[in-house]
Amino acid sequence: MRALLAANTKQLLGSIHSVAAGWRATVVGRRHWSFSSGEENAMLRHLSSKIKATGPISVAEYMREALTNPVMGYYVKKNMLGAEGDFITSPEISQIFGELLGVWAISEWMAAGRPRGLQLVELGPGKGSLAADVLRVFGQLRSVLSAASVSLHLVEVSPLLSGLQAQTLLGTEPDRAADRIRDDTPIYRSGRTRAGTPVSWYRRLDDVPPGFSIFLAHEFFDALPIHKFQRTERGWREVMVDVDPDAPGRLRLALAPAPTLASSTLVQPHERRDHVEVCAEGGVIVQRLARRISRHGGAALIADYGHDGTKTDTFRAFKGHRLHEPLESPGCADLTADVDFSYVRRVAEPLASCVGPLAQRSFLKNMGIDLRMEVLLRNADEATRDQLTSSYRTLTDGDQMGERFLFSALLHPARLETPTATAGLEKKTAAAATPLPVAGFDQIHF
């Protein structure tokens, strides 16, 4: 069976074309922060008024407001992707990335017994480049997927980005795309790709219909709000965002004087680190993914900057492809924190099996990126060869994305179980049978 999957994966790769009263503000001193806001903006005024009225807010609330406020949020009003934005993602660096994820999706569909329906669900789909590359692979491998009804489901909160996605996937003009948004139904936008694949947009994962689904979450969880906690002599205290009393136009981090609900419930009893970041909202989404997979079948691939429960302070911001002070100019920069994959595994495993995390370099090489590069370089001109080589290094080199980016997958609990044979009334493990390898996470020799 292991050799069979290797052959299938090789065949797939070869088939692809080209402060309130009583608040004691203890400033967090883990590093030097310069919290000057520069030119005061609307979001800063909004947050300052909120803090003065009700007291300091959690880092999670700060991130939620700065990123997804329906009027002034960063993701709502700004096109942040690409060379002219604040950061660039792997699908924009090379189409090979999306092609290999498309092969991964098909390999998990095959391992599940080729269900009749295949829902491709992407969380936070950016400009739609990844989904477009995956669908192109699906189209080129239509002979493999001929028995499946394929549909694309995008979970996106940003009207601006959903318009860009519609332009990428449907060929819809941006102004006409905006006219198609609906607020009275779970599906707020819909259409078909040029190849006829139905595409639907949702604001919440819960609105995606049930069914066998392959979920992709690429640079999604790192943008979800985190709570930050600091160990003190009096126990764990939550790190809060406060107005600097010495400079009203600036924000700063400060420790809560007493335990908060979050610090009392989210920190693990045996935690050894002195500073911890917990993404409770991400944990809820992981549980929902795991529950859907256990009930309806499928798999989820999570790819993000992250660690396996070892890092402490990773909260940061990006603006113009450079690091930016996280509390400066809220709503005008991307806020992010590394994903704790040990937390992902802990909240998922009661409902689903979890593999990884694995460095992007290893995952892509296991998926056959070197084989794919050989095919593309064979007939490429010099300029194309240079571009392909540069993008390959960006994706795989250890000092770029190769080691900083991690992959993890949630699978149906039965996916990794060893098949059993029945002998009379007793169930015995089949001696020769082993679970199918998981593409990307297992060494598969072509």
C-alpha cells in the first residue's frame, strides 16, 4: 500500500502542467518598546476612548479591533498582499506551492476511498491564488477526480479581499464583484470558475455545508487574536494594552494587577515557560475543524509560522514588508503571532488525529518539489530558470521560509488506525497491514 501511494503521488505530480480606577499599570519589560503612534489615526482614537472608559484591554481584543473592526480594521479596508502591500505569501512566490497542496488534497481524498463529493474549503484565502492553483491541479487531474463532484468554499471576512478572490477565480471585475455581496444569507457571494466549479463565500466556518471536505489554512491562524500571559511572584498575570499615562497619544503593554478569567483558564497547570501566548479563538476553530472531519470525513492542512510549544514572545507587526511596532498606528499594519502547534494538537486530538508539525522544507520535499522543479526547468529559458530557482530557494532555504514555516494536518481518527482482522469473536490486528502514509509527512520514495 505504501508503494501504491508513492506511485499515485508520482503519477499526480507528473500529470501537472506548467486605565480604570484601582488599575496598577506594571509596564511589561521583556524588551524595549517604542509605542509612539506617530500621526494619530481613527483606530487609535477609538481604542484610547475605549480604554479610558472601561479600562485596559487584552492583546486579543486589541488584535481583533485593529484587524477586523468592520469600519476601520486592517483586513477590512486594506489590500495587504503582494509587493505593494505589507507581506507576501508562498502562493504568490511560486505556483508550485499551490500545485503540491492540490496533490496533497487529492491524495487524502484517494486515501478516504474517493468519496463522491469533494469540498475544498480555504480559511482566509488571501487573493485567491492558492485556491486557483489547487483548482488548476484538480482540472488537470480530472481523470482521477472524475467520480467526484468538486466545489470550492471560501471563509473570508474581508469584503475587499473577497472581491480580489472573485476576480482571480471567476474573472469578475472588482466593481461588479462588490455588487454581488449579500448580507441576508450565509453565502454572501457565489459564482462559478471558468471551468465550471461552483464557488461560495462565507463569513464563518459554521456556515460551510457539511460533507467530506479538505480544509486548507495557510497563514490563517497566525492572524487570530492571542492572549499574552506573564509569570509573576503572585502567579500568572495577563498582559494588557493600556494608554500611556505620560503620553496620551501612545499605547503600552502592562500587567493586570489581579488574575483575569483568561489567565485563570487558558494557562496550562504544568506550563514551564515564563511568558505564554494562547490563541483561544484558534483553538475553537481547530475543534470545529476536528469535529467536522470526525463526523463527515476529510482532512485539514495547517501551514503557518509557528513552533511546537517552545517559543514565548512572538507578537509582532509588519508594514511595508518590514517589522513594525505592534502598538503603533493600529489598523494600519498586519498583526501576527506564531502558531503554537502543541496547542493545536492538544485541542484537536480528542476528535481527530494530528500529524506534524513539520518544517516547510521537509514537507515540500516529501511532496516532490524537487521532481516538479526538474520537470519545469527542463524546457525553461534562462530568465524562467532564474525565477524558478529563486522561488525554490525562498520556499525551502532554512534562513528564509524553509524552517520558519511549519505544516500540520488534522485527519479522521480512522485514517492512521491499523486495519484489523476478525477471528471468531475476537478482533486481532492484521500483522501485514499498515496505515497508508500521509503525503508530505511521510517519506515516500519515488
